[in-house]
Amino acid sequence: MQQIKKLFYRNGKSYFSYVMIPVLFLVLMAAFQLDLINTYWQTIILLSGINGIVAMSLNLINGITGQSCLGQAGFMSIGAYVSAMCTKLVFDGFMTSGFSSYLFFIISLLIGGAAASLIGLLIGIPSLRLRGDYLAIITLGFSEIIRVAWRVIPPAGRAMGLNTIPKLSTLPMVFISVVIVMLVLRNFTNSRFGRSCIAVRENELAGETMGINTTRIKVLAFVLSAFIAGVGGGLYAHMMTFINPDTFNQIKSTDMVLYLYAGGVGSFSSALLGATVFSFLPEVLRSLGEWRLVIYSLSLVLIMINRPKGIFGKHEFGFMRYGEPENIHMKAENSGILSSLFQKLAYRRRKAERAPAAGKGDQ
């Protein structure tokens, strides 16, 4: 056991998560290639990864910067439509081989993300001077404006939407995108700009007093969040191969908020895990018919009542902390359901170990 521990712990840092990322990828690839997982569940796995990307982008606004956004579906739709139009209408003649198809697919994803970030900039400059419920209402309104706008744009198929989109969102593309997004968000959060976002969240007035341009920081976070949500939308379009304006209605934005807060707001890892759990849960309960909606909703109510920090709290994967271990104060603040369970088991084990010693002392 000590030898195994030495493989993952060096110089006070944990490298377990660094090893588990390629292991998980290889396991999923083997399961996909050998058809150990049918096509239906393969789609759910890819969908959970895409939902995780968008939920993590929302965490940058709601969890790190402390603002309220309900418009991620709008940014998803921009990334989905723009990237789909690029692969279907613009780059179609150049996508003649596997390599060129994925090369232009990546370019299309970046163009879709850039378009979403541009709209995010135009929305953010006037709206981010507000805060709280007012900001949430504005982002909700802009999301609906974007959704309705796709109904009158001819290249986007108007109300009929776009079909026959190339199916290019494979497991490697989605998995690598999730990892890259997590690394980008990790580095951003630990940068000067990320620390400024945290300062805005903790006390905006104090941040302004310290010389932080709070409006600029909020707009920067909003633009980066919109870019990542746009990339997620592009992956979604090239997985489903069909999109229409109603695909990105307000329910989609609400789902992203649900994934974030049920998983654990303030943590990118918890947002990803929350999206994974609640993408799978409706499908696991599908055999129960209409009762699955009752159980799904009831589980959310119970989580919010009993675990306001979310299922996984504010814990981050080891590589999101650069391998640095959490101290006792961080563990207490970040504890989720699993951590609480392990703490209770450890407490009971210590109590059981002390009981025989106390009995011997009495004798």
C-alpha cells in the first residue's frame, strides 16, 4: 500500500488525478470501440461532457465572479449555429478527409466560440453595470432575443433549423475539450484576473477601493464564459446533427443552473460532476415512466434542503489545484456528501478504536 501511495504522492503533491485522466479516457475508448456501451448510452456520455463544459462556463460567472446569469442557452445557440453553418456551408468543400474534417471542425468551433464571445461582449458592457436579480433578468431576456432571432435568419434554416450537420463530436473531441476547458479555467482563476473576479464576488466595493476595475473584470469573465459556452454549443450541434431555435430555449439555461448548483457552485469539478450525474439520472429513471420526473424533482429539492453546497461541495480535482493538498480549513469549507460520509466513517473508526483502550483503563 505504501508503494502504491508513493507512485501518486511526491513532494507533498498528489498526482493521482493526472494519472486517472488518461486511464479514464482509455477505458471509455475501449468500451466504445468494443461496443461494451450501446449507441444510446454513448450519446448520453458525450452529452454529459458537453453539459459539463457549459456548466463550468456558467460557474465562472455565478460561482467565481458572483454574478447571476440565466443566458447560457443563448451563447450555446450562437456557437451551435455558427459552427454548424461553417462546417455545412463554408468548409464543406474542404472537408475531404478525416484529418481535414476535424481540422476545419476545430476551426469552426473556435469561430462559433468567438461569435458567442462577441455577443457576450455586446451584452455585457451595458448589462454588467447591474447586479443580482436585475442582471439575471437581462441575460434571460437577451437569451430569448437570440433564440427568436434564429427563426428569421435564412442560412440558419429559420424555424425549421439546420439538419444533416456532420457528426464530428466524437469521444476524443469531447473528452479533450473538457480537459482543455478545465485547464483554461484553472489557469484563469489562478491568474491576476481570476483573483480579481474572486475579489468582486467577495466584496465589489472593497475591490473598487483596491483599484480593481470591477466592470472590466465582470465583462472579461462574461466574454470568456460565453466563448466556452459557444464551444459547448458547437460540440452539441455536431453530436445531435440537427438543431432548431427551440433546442436552446429557457429550459436549457435552467438545466445548466441546476447542474451547477446541484453539483456545487464555486467549483469547476463539482459543476462537471453535477452535469454528469443529472444528465444520467433522467435516463436511469426512464423505466419508471412519469414517476421519473417526480423522483428527479424530489431529489433536487432534497439536495438543496440538506446540501446547500451541492452534492460535491467546492472540492476540485487534484490537477485543478496543481496537485496541492487541501488543508483542514479548505476541507471543512468545501465538504460535499462524499467527504461528509468519509469523515463520519473515519470518526466512527476512531471511536471504535478508543473504546477497547478505555475499557482496559477501567480494569
